[in-house]
Amino acid sequence: MSELAEKLAKLKTQAVSQLNDCGVSSIDNGLLDTLVDNLKLIVDNKDAILVSGTDPSELETVRTNFVVKKLGIEDKDKAASAISKVASNMSGIKMKNRAAFYYLVQKELGK
């Protein structure tokens, strides 16, 4: 297994653990694999693979770069509500895995 593949596998394992901690028992592995694969360019940047659930600028970045650009949802209030709900749901997790965060946001938005 290549070094990149190992890092992505670790990222996915962490995401699954955090999703389980958030009460997700049935994980859509296809969706999670896609989200993890989309993070392959930043997997070496520890700060970039984490989401700060309390930093407004970070949450705005999630909205613009993920919800708008990747999911195509332009409704700012709907996006902000979903992101806020996920941040609250994950509040007990100190280092929020970006793949897990995106997974929960996408599910919250019904995508």
C-alpha cells in the first residue's frame, strides 16, 4: 500500500469512528470513500484535514467550498443551519475529521 493510500485509509478510519460517535450506525461507504478521496491533496496538512466547529471563518469556508461548490446548494440559511447542526452534534469531538464533518453536512442537507 502506498503512503498516500495509508494516509487516506487512516483518515477514513478516523471518520468512521467519529461518525459512530455521532450516532451514525449505517454509513454510506461509497459517499465516505468519495469524500476521503476528495481530500487526497490535503491529507498531509494536519490543520486542513480538521474542521474547527467554533471558528466562523472555517464554517464559512465549509459553506462556500463544500456546500456551494461541491453540493450546489446556494441557500445560505439552509447551508448555515446544516453546518451549525453538525458542528453542535460533533461538539464533543476535539479534532473534527473533515471527511466526517462533510459526510454529516451532506446527509443533513439530504444530498
